[in-house]
Amino acid sequence: MDDHIAAALGRAWLADPDDVAWNLLSDLTAIENRMGGSDGERRAAERVATAFRDAGADDVHRQSFETERWTRGSATLDLLEPDERSFETIALPYCPPGEVEAPLVDVGYGTPAEVDDCDVDGKIAVASTTTPDGGRFVHRMEKFGHALEAGAVGFVFVNHIPGQLPPTGALRFDEEADAIAVGVSKETGAWLTEYADRGGRIRLSVDARTDPAESQNVLGRVGSDGDTVGDVLLLAHYDAHDVGEGALDNGCGVAVVAAATRLLAAMEPALDCGVRVAAVGCEETGLVGSDHLAGVVDHDEVSAVVNVDGAGRFRDLVAMTHTSEATGDVARAVADDTGQPIRVVSEPHPFSDQWPFVREGVPALQLHSDSGERGRGWGHTSADTRDKVDRRNLREHAMLTALLVQELATREIPRLDRSHVAEAFREADFERGMRAAGLWPTDW
């Protein structure tokens, strides 16, 4: 191992007197609301820019883009029959304002087959946040889209994690949805499922707004400007849902990127390429920041994208390769060299910031970590708070992230074949769900 790399890792392992990752995480989670397009998100961007500069990144600047800001108001869920009672609920981002009354129908997990088996026409569909084992995880946007295509007039998303925690999560990418949708706790969901079996009818009322707004990405650079095959782009989103602190999703991720940036700056004499670092906004409301970044970056100048979304949360790192064999080989090589477990997952998905690049053929790694349980856990609820974070995970995942970027810099990573990527999405049974969510590329 190069002396510069060994020295940087050794200092990080022994102690970080500034504790870059933890301090950034603490400051971000202290901001009351980092929702895309909000003042809190702007203040978070300023804090991340400071962290990038302090980490040794050059040319740190903010890049503005337009977005649709959704602002939460009140939401109510009233059972009208067979009993009269009210339940706690929250609207899902891009839910329109309005009111709907209709019978309940329980669609189980909300998979396409379950929706097809139910008569949802003119009814309000009730679906779980999780998906049964044995198949891929079906995303909330797919479930909502399937239900609306089948004629549902409303949607209730039921958390599968106990604790009176209504879940949130966007219904569309950067645009207002066509029907009212809310989240309820697991405990409330048990009642709604029972009432659905008894011919229950509910009223959903939501007050919310969707307005044109501005957000920003934070960009910087470390490494050489030498004659290489292209820069590695290292990114994470820094926005979060407004119901919690956004510590796990994705305060951990952007904190890992800031700490990895410091390591990469110290490794600079050993880097064979430039590394572009980016903290992107509006991921939770539609990958808007990464989509903007992908639209202004020359893809020929980027050899690979490393998206840190989910790293730093749990102990063991997961490297999601999104069909790239070469980035999987890099993850396995770093795991072997360090003796640290990195589980490699090849299947693609379109629900994080690598997607705008993968769909254009740019190879990617998404760095995640897994609790071993199905679903988001505390994410997208009010329980997504800083106390859930283990500082060791932030430190060690930052070190592994820096090593993965450094290893990518030593290799020529083949571009993705877009037709192969499209086929991989079809084989993973994504096409119908992505079409229902409005995400399937028109040229696929």
C-alpha cells in the first residue's frame, strides 16, 4: 500500500481530532427541516460546503437548480363506518390538497399481483411498507402507481415497523401526484385492515402545497488533473424528510462522503485521477439534484459514480453495482485487501442518485449498509434520529469509501451497455412498476 494512503488511514483509525463525520452529522440533524427546496435545505448545503472545504476539497461551490417544493400542512384520517373514530396520519410528499371519501380495501403488501386480485376501483387502497421475502423489494411509488392504475381514489401506506410511527416518502418524482395518499403506523394499519374486512369507509383530508422553488448541489474536487480515463464522482444526498432528523437517511451518507474527502485529499499524491465530490439536494423528492448534475456533467469525463446512500447506518457495508461487473470486482478487491466484509449486490434499482447516471451508461457503486431486516427500519419516520448512529460505522465506512474510490482510480471501468441495463431491469421485474411510477425511460 502506498505510504500516503497508509498514513491517511492510520491517522483516521487512531483519531480524528475534528471528527468530521460526526460533527457534520450533528449539525445537519440539528436543522429542523431539510426538505428539498426549503430554507433548511439551503442552510444544510452551506454547512456541507464548509465541511468539504475543511476536508481539503478545491473549488467548492454551489450549483442551483429549479425544483417543485412540497410543503406539509395538516392531514386527517376519519373512519366513517362501521364505527366513527379518527387516527393519526401524515400526508406523503407531493400529495395534493383535498379530501376523499371511499371504502377501504386491503391490498396486502401492494404488489402488482395483490392489486390485480383486489377490486380497488373507486376505493382507498391500504398497503404495507414492506414486501414479502422471495422477490425484490417493491417501492412505495410502484405500489401507489399500481393502485391508481387499477382505479383507486386514495392510498394509505402502513408502516411494518411498530412504535406508532407513520411513514413518509414521495409519491412522484418532482411533481404533484394525482390522488391523496397518507402514511399510518403499524398499529393503526391493523385497525384499518380489520375495518376493510368489515366494509369500512374512511375520509382522508390533506392540506399541502406544491410550489416552484430552488435547490442546490454542493460540488468540489480533489486529486490530480492528469491524463486519465476520467474522474470518479463521489456523491451523497444531504436533504431529508421533514418528519425526522434525517440522521440515517442520509445524514450518515453525506457525513461519510465528507470524511472520505479528507482521506482522499491526504492520499492525493497516490491518486491516479481526479475525484469530484458532490452533495446533492432533493433526492427524497425525486433525485432532482443528481438528475440536474447528470445533465450538466460530461459523461465522458466521469469514469464511475460512487453514490453513498445508506452507508454509515449499520455495521457491514453493501456495494450495489447496478449491473457493472467491474465495480463489483473493485468492491471485492477492497474487501479482500482490508479483511472487511463488503457484500456485493448486482441487481439495479432506480430509487437513488446513481440512477440518472446508470440509465445513461455510467458505471456505478451505491454504498449501503444493511440491518438484515426487510425495509427501511427507522427511515422516513420521526424515529430517524442521531442517537441511532454508531460513530465507528461512520469512520470505518469513510475509510472503505476512500479505498473504493482510490481503487476505481487505478482501473479502466467499462461503460454500461444501455440495452443490457434495460434488460436487467426487465429481468428484475421493474418495468411494470417503473411505468406505473412514471420512471421507465422512453428510449428503452
